[in-house]
Amino acid sequence: DTAVSQTPKYLVTQMGNDKSIKCEQNLGHDTMYWYKQDSKKFLKIMFSYNNKELIINETVPNRFSPKSPDKAHLNLHINSLELGDSAVYFCASSQGSFTFGSGTRLTVV
Amino acid sequence: AQSVTQLDSHVSVSEGTPVLLRCNYSSSYSPSLFWYVQHPNKGLQLLLKYTSAATLVKGINGFEAEFKKSETSFHLTKPSAHMSDAAEYFCVVSDNDYKLSFGAGTTVTVRA
């Protein structure tokens, strides 16, 4: 059973489109995150939710909107996609220890 | 504020020789420190973590790291590199339960 699962694994889309990435964890963790890995492999936190409440928002453009329907899910919706949004997006969860999903490679063309 | 500096962007070793990946951290509190590995086109896997228990931490696949508060370092070592160790390695610091700060990564290549 996958602990933190993200879908889709790959996403290719045109500029201006709206897309969503889904994340689910079955570890019973209270806190979930979205991280962005750029082309130089640098990882930076975007959002953190604890028990469905937003606790970290790292100056991410408001085209990015996380949604946490329950503490096991944290989805990422992106409006009006831009070329610079191309990256690998990682979902993670934690309760003392952090567990990452396998990533979603987003390519905007 | 917390931050991490990985001192080497690229390390190349021969198979069977030791590996040393250097990491220095900055933290306002007693931090938790981690090493993660990312194989090509894969997700992040936890190698080991330090959370104020023993200063020498043993991880998976023969890796270990030593926490040295006086030097603010958390270097990762392995006595004998294997071809499967070729990957990207990230040193990570956390001041609290809600945020990880990643280093820029060290690419390890292993020569046959």
C-alpha cells in the first residue's frame, strides 16, 4: 500500500490551462505539504496544512490554490498555467517524520 | 530561521571507496536533521534522521551521519560505495514539525 500517492505522475498541458494534482496519504498524519522541485533540483515548500487548516503559504502566486477536503487529502489546483510552472511537484505528509509522494512532473508547453 | 548548505554540488567516487557528503546547517533552535536520497526520475527516500538522540545516526543502505553541534555540521558517510548509490542527496533541516528546508543537493556518481 502506497503511503503518499499523487496523481497524475506526468502532466503535459498548454499555457493558460487549469489543472489539478491530487494527493492522498494513508498514514494517519495530521500535516500535509506541497513542495516544488525546479529544473536545478532545488526543493522549496509551497504550502502546509495541519488538520485541513493552512499553516504555511510561502509566497506562492495565487494561481496556486490548495484544497484539503479532509486530513488525508491535499489537492493542488493551478489556474492559468505558465511556462515557469513546469517542475516536479511533491506531496508529503508528516507526524514527526516526513514521507514524500513519488512526484508529479508538470510540463507546460 | 533555518537553512542548509551542502558544500559539494557533485561528488564522484570509485565503487568500493568511501563516500563523504558535507552539510552545514543554520538553525535558531535544536533542529531535526535529515538526509534524503532521490534516484533519477524517482521520489524522495529518507536515508536517516537526527532528532537530539545519539549524535551518530545510522541509516539505510549502510549510510550514517554524525551531528556535530560545535561545527553545525551533519555530514553523511558510507564506507564503501556501490553503483546503486548514484543519485541526488539532500540534507534537510527542520526547526519545527511544519517546515523542511532543503539544501541544494549533491549529485553522486560512482565509477566502476
